[in-house]
Amino acid sequence: MTEKKIIIRLEAEVDIRDTYYYYEECSRGLGTDFLLSLDALFSLIKRNSEIYQKVYKNIHRGLIQRFPYGVYNREEYY
């Protein structure tokens, strides 16, 4: 079985970077905690994205632990 890839859109990369810096300004290390929580969610999505709430057709949303953000994802088959 081939491992699923996560593709992050440019807009999301900018949001992730900005959120990291925001949390680092709030408390040193909190930005790193945010990135670790995001990475954990990405790992879970790669294993089974369908366990997360379906919000539209084949789009699912996973929520990041400890932080008020979610990740929207869809599987594409080629």
C-alpha cells in the first residue's frame, strides 16, 4: 500500500506560518506546540481521513488538538 501524500496549498502554508509566529509571540514554545499538533493531525489524516467529519461531498475536516483550527482535506485518486 502506498503512503498517502499531504499537499498543502500555498494559502494554508501562509496561514500556518502566521499562526506559528502569533503563538510564539503569545508564549515561547506555543508555536512549536501548534506545529506538533498540526503534524499529529496530518499523520492521522494520512492513515484514515474518512474518520473525520464529512462537511461536503468528499471533503472532511479534522480539528487540531488544543487549538481552534481545523484541516479540510479530500482524497484524490489518480
